[in-house]
Amino acid sequence: MLQERLNAAIVFQGFVVSDNMGRILQLATRHQIAIMSGMKDYVLNGGPIYYAPDGLAMWKPTAVFVDKILRGAKPADLPVEQPTKLNLVINLKTAKALGLTIPPSLLARADQVIE
């Protein structure tokens, strides 16, 4: 990323990424690289932004699907559902440290702003 002079990156979920979160955030901060992640721990530990489906909202309908399957429904016949609730968390302290200006309209839409 340094060779390409990137100033932002998206970090995806995974064991290697989760296990190295502190190191990734430390390097990103040192080199002024904004990290966006679908893992809330990243923004809570110093990443500037988190945007991902609401985990609780995604798991709530699971019981309905399990019930239908146990009653004989074929899993292939059940509808594919996409998340309808997304969470946006902005770490304003980190964003300012990186020299990022977060538009007021985005701050207004955030579910949580960490100051």
C-alpha cells in the first residue's frame, strides 16, 4: 500500500485480520491510511469507519427458517434475504487525526459517532 501511495483500504473479516487488528491499525495510523471495515472492533479500537449489516437483525429471522425446514420445507425453496438494516459507526477522533473531513450529512446518518 505504501508503494502504491494508497490512503485508504477496506479490511475484510477473517481470522488473520482479526488476530492482527492492533498491528494493522497501528501501521495504518502511522502511515495515514484510513481503514474501513465490516468489523465493529476496528472502529472501536481506532479505525475511522465501520459500515456493515446489523448482525442482530440478520439473525432474528433465522428461527423462522429453521422452523420451516424442520416442518419439511426444502432449503432451496426458501427465499434469499438481504440485510435491510446497516450500521454506520464513525470514529471522529481518528478521522480528524487522519486529516479526514466527514460531511455533516454522513455524520447525521451515522448510528454512532465516537468522539
